Amino acid sequence: MFRPGKRIELAFLAGLPSFVTALLAIFCMASKHIGGLDYFTPALYMAPIFYWGIAQARDMPYWFVFILGVVMDSITGLPLGISSLTYVFFLMLIHTQRKYIHKEGFVIKWGFFAVLLAVADIANWLLLAFFYSHAQVVAPALVQWLLTVCCYPVMHKICDGVYGYVHARRWQVLHGR
């Protein structure tokens, strides 16, 4: 069996991807005090969900994505459950496509991210249109999608660093080094 210190470190390593995602969500939801900027803030927290859903599916659990969506709905004032449903749908799409893109290069993953994010955004737009009984404005969602896709390379690099650290450290803890 493992010492308590190793168990704590393994728990920390397992929770690190979710923690990074939560920090990005907090950053995206924080008020920027610049007129109109909050309307077009990229959804940076979607990149780690995508990255960890492909790289190590067990490190981005459905329950975390669901709770993240409820918190985001509470903060933004959207109907509770809309973002949760969208994020869980996004993660399910990632898990179904994981076998096709797991070993692909960066550009292919970036393209898949753009397509899957577009599908999730369209689903979110349809849910909001159904809930409010009228179509929502598309331009802000399109700009947010574009900014999120453009920020993906930076987020991918950050997630690569976190993944390298978690993977190496987990191996060291499990193999007694």
C-alpha cells in the first residue's frame, strides 16, 4: 500500500486538471471593467476540457464538468443546467471521437476542437432559443467561438506542460522514485 503522503500527492495530481480548468473559468467570468469586453471573452476553460478529455479521460470527469456548468450558469444568470448539459454533451462528443484523434498531430486536434466546440455552441444556442422561445443573437457567440479557437494553441501548450508534469510525477510516485 501507499503511504498517506503518496495518496495525497496522487489525489492532488488527479485533481490538477480540474483545478486548472476551474481557474480558467474563474478568470473568464471575472469582471474586466472594460465596456463590452465581457461580451466577447473567449471560453478558455473549454480547451482543458477538450485536452484532458482526449489525453487522459479519467482526469476530466463528467461530474466536474456538470458542476462547472451549474456554477457558470449561476454566475452568468443563464437558466440552471443549460451550460451543464452543453459541457457534458461536449465531453461526450470528445470521448466518442477520442479513438480517432488521440494520436493525431496538433493541427488535427486544433481542427477537431474547432468543430466540436462549434457543435457544442450550436447546441447551446438551440437550447437557449428553445428556453427563451426566440432566437438569440448569433454574432457574439460566433466571435466568442473564434476567439476561443484562436486561443487554443496557447491553452494546448499550457495543458501539455501540466500533462507532462502530472504524467512524470505520477509515474515517479507509483514506481517509488
